[in-house]
Amino acid sequence: MKIQCQARELLEAVSLVSGVVPGNPTRPVLQQAKISATRDGLQVEGTDLEVGLRAQIDEVMVEQEGACLIPCARLLKVLRESHNPEISFEVDAAGQACIDNGNAHFKLPTGPLEEYPSIEFNPPGPSIRVDRVKLLQTLSRVSVAAAKDATRFNMHSVLFDGHGKELKVVSTDGKRMAVGAISISAGGKDGIPEGQYILPLKGVDLLAKILSSETEEEVVVHLDKNEVTYVSDQVSLTCRLVEGKFPEYERAIPTELENVYDINTEELLVALRQTRLMTTKEVNSVRFQFGEGSAVLSSSASNVGESKVEFSVERVEGEDDGFAIHFNPEYLIELLNKIDSSQVRCGLRDGKTAGLFSIPDGENSYRHIVMPLVVNEMQEA
């Protein structure tokens, strides 16, 4: 195997694949990236057995076809320090990967190709066509609520729930939940295949990263009972579905909201960041006190201090001017950083029931539910 290509393009491909490669796998061969050179170009592959990714480089000079396995993390470090625009790559007779970049020369060991798992990127299932920007926006907004603990399999994930011409995207960690809805322009005879598809969070994050660099107005996603696959000219991604049952999310969406407010997103974000300064890991709570045309956000913690920030609100529904509720500020900051809207709508029933956050111009396209915190206000004071 012997090739020459642009160092930047190889770096981008390996960097993308590195998002799949596990750091400490049970099978050491999974720490490798598979590099294949053919007359069609150069392909870089990686997998953790749940998510597989292949990046294609077309502009490459292939002097000798072939394939090899290289430690992905080490190769990525080499490429990041490659300052010459062109790079050459060759596997010598001893099985060493020889990399030349200007006056820098490297040799890396290669792994046994026969031990590397085969990754199938030929989508077997039906497909849906969806607006790329809307899908990217929805994945970004929704995935923030997924559980970060990888051992919570059915929550360390994102649900694709298909109904006719609509795809709902859902995530939750048990304390908050995000629900997005996307219309599809094409699918099967009756639209999207009915059913629920639970994707691993890693796969969803990679799909969002891929979509952010694509240029097509619409993209195609293939859905199957065992996996979800995305294929474009430059990148292929396959995700094995998570086994288990996703929580019944529809029942958790608040419906009877006594008080609804529209708030400037940036003002609320600033207020949350300011009041967060006077919280601790043990007392990570901010208090909302709503009034007529304004709200006060406050926090306090022993031996730390206290804060109080007032900001304007517009009442949409309700009459309760003495309404108060506590939330984890981190949850609200994370959702506000993702909504891309100048206004956020906050719907509340009482101080002990989940709050519903949405976008005024498209309430059903995105909903974020956050459980309040139960705080002993006498103790807090």
C-alpha cells in the first residue's frame, strides 16, 4: 500500500473516525483505524461494534492498493503535528506504516487485518428524506437531555419515533426530557416506517457532526429493525440500535399549564449564569419568582453568598403573581444554549410540577421538560 494525499484531508477523516474508536476496548484491535487504498480513493474506518464510520477521500494518488490497521489515537497525533500540506503513506515489507510529511518521518506499527470486524454500510431498511438543517438542529437541541452515564443504556441514547409523515426525536436522563418533531418529505408509501428506534448517543453526536459539514438541502436516513444508517458521498455511518424499552415520554409532557411566560433568551441566560455563581455542588439550585411583567432569579449557599437578578417577562397565560419554583441552573443553561431562538416560552403549573420550555413560534417542534427541585426555603435562607 502506497498513497499520497493532502494532510488536511487525511487529518479531517481520521479525526472524524476517532470519535468512534474506543479508548479502552475489550478487544485491542478496536483501537485501530482501518485505512484502505483502492482505485476509487482512500477510506478510513473505525468501529466500537455499536457504531461504525467510514470517511472517504477522493483526491488521493494511489501508487499501490492495499489496506492496513494503525493505532488511531497515535495516527491522529502525528497528523495534527504535520505542517507540510502533502503527506505520503506507505506500508513497508516489515509491516511498518511509514508516514512522510516534509522533513518529518514517522513509523507506526500495523495490526492484524484479519482480526478487524467487518462493517456493513449497505443500508438494508427503508429510508426517509428529511431537511438536513432541521434534522441537525433537532439532534443538537434534543441530545443535550440524554443521560451521560453509559451504563444507563436506554437513556444514554436518543429515540427516533416514527409516525406517518413525522419523526419525533426524544432523549431523557430521568430529570429532564427533550422532544423534537420533524416533518419528512419522503419515505415509504405511507411515510416513515412506524416504530421506535433507539440510537446510542455516540452515534447521534457523530451524525450531528457529519450533518454540520454536509451541504445538501435534504439527506437520507435508512431505518431498520437492527440499525440506522446514513450514507453520503464522503461519509457512511451505521448505528446498531440499543436494546430495551424507551420511557413512555408522551405521558411526561405537561398539558395543564396555569402560568405561561415568554422570556428573552439572552436575558434569561445571563441571569442564570450570574445566579449560578452563588451555588455549590451540594446546593445547585436557583429560585424563580414570577411577578407582573418581571421575574426575579435568586440563589444562596452557606459560606458562599447570595445573588438576585431581575429580568422582564411577558405573561401569555395565567394570573398568579406570587409564583415561585426552583430549577437546576445547569439544565436550563444547556437547553438555552441550543434553542437558537430570541425568545423562550416557559410553561408552569405549580412549584412542584415539571416546567415546559419551548419556542413561541413553534411550540410543538421542540419541547424541553425539566423537573423542579424540592428546596426547603427556610433552610436555604
